[in-house]
Amino acid sequence: MSASDKSGTTHFGYREVPSIDKQKLVGEVFSSVAGSYDLMNDLMSLGIHRVWKRYFVATAQVKRGDRVLDLAGGTGDIAALLHERVGEGGELVLGDINGAMLRTGRDRMTDRGLVRGFRYVQCNAEGLPFPDASFDLVTIAFGLRNVTDKEAALREMLRVLKVGGQARVLEFSRVRADWFRPLYDFHSFQVLPRLGALFARDADSYRYLAESIRRHPPQDELKAMMEAAGFARCGYRNLTGGIVAIHDGYKV
């Protein structure tokens, strides 16, 4: 089933909005938070997001010389880690629908001295501007939940993968332990918006981010969506008790 229903609406956090409006609304959120994105990630996760991302990249099926597409590339955290894996002979394409996030990522990569082997493409994950079988690996970290038509994005990820290539999704998921959920909800809906107001001058965007996590398909549902999109050997691994999960699928 598509992320948008037959009446042409979809969810934006806990709100129902016209499907055609979601992309614009999500864009406003990330344009607002682009400058403070890394700081807020550290505050929200107590720095654990860096460990999640390192594990995500360290366990990816990628080798030197590979061509990799990192969707929702944001501020370049995943791409910088992938660069260590593919080496100078590889190529990394950072794709993001939001121009402000993409510019922030490009500037930060340049500041790190990471210039060669990178391309930056403003694109919609639902309709990628790349030929079939273009990449050895496609990744998307903390971005799939913001896509209006997730099924279309998954099909596009499969299309641009080479045979034998891997797709990886790192995303917030459903906490497994019942006892932890009230604490997690308190952090998400009480602490997080206050941090957003204090450090990013934007409580509403971080309230949306907390809501979007709850509306994202949980582990088994996302696995089934990947299988329906045509991926083979799909699986997932929970990290930090299911706060996030890594989903894998392969093109055969």
C-alpha cells in the first residue's frame, strides 16, 4: 500500500495533509534545521548516532573502487565514513532533496578536505535521475521516514543497484522493551522539542521529527515493504533496543 491513500492524503507527523504538500512541508523542516542538524543529533541521541552510523557503514557490503549512492545524504556523515571504505578509486554520490542540507554537507566535506570522488545531486528518492544498475551500494540513513511514497523510493533504490548490489536503510524504529517506551516517549515529546527551541530556535520541527518516527513502519513491516519492492534476502538488525534498525536487501 502506498504511503498516501486513495483520497490523496498522507501523514506529516500526526497530521494528515495532502500528499502533494508533504514534500514542501518536509523541505521547510530540514531547511530550518540544516545549520544545527549535527549539534541537535548529538543532543538528541547523547552522541550515540555516531556509533550507529559507524556500525552501519562498517557492516555494509562495499569494497574499494565501488560506486555508492547515499540518499538523504544530509551533512555528509555517512558519505565521509563510506569514503574510507571505497578509497580514492571509488565514487560517492550524495543525493538529497533539500538544497540547504546538500549545501551544508558539501561545505562540511570541503572543510574536512574531502573533495575528490564526491558528487552532489539534488534529487527526489521517489524518482532518481540515474540509469539502471548504476551503483554497487545504495544507502539511506534517517531519511526514508520523510519520503512521501516509500514504496516508490524502495523500487528506485532497487532499479539503480547493480545485480548483487546491496541496499541499506538506517532508520528509527520501534523500541522492543515495553518498560522503556514511556521513557523514550517522554524524551521524544517533552525533551526533544525543548532542545529544539533552545539550540535551534525551532521546537515545531523537532516535534515533527518525533512524530515522524512513530509513524514510520516498524521493523517487520519495513522488511515486508522491501520484499514487495523486489529485494531479495531482506533482513534487519536492531540497535540500542530497537531505537534504530538497519534493514538490508539485495538485487538478484
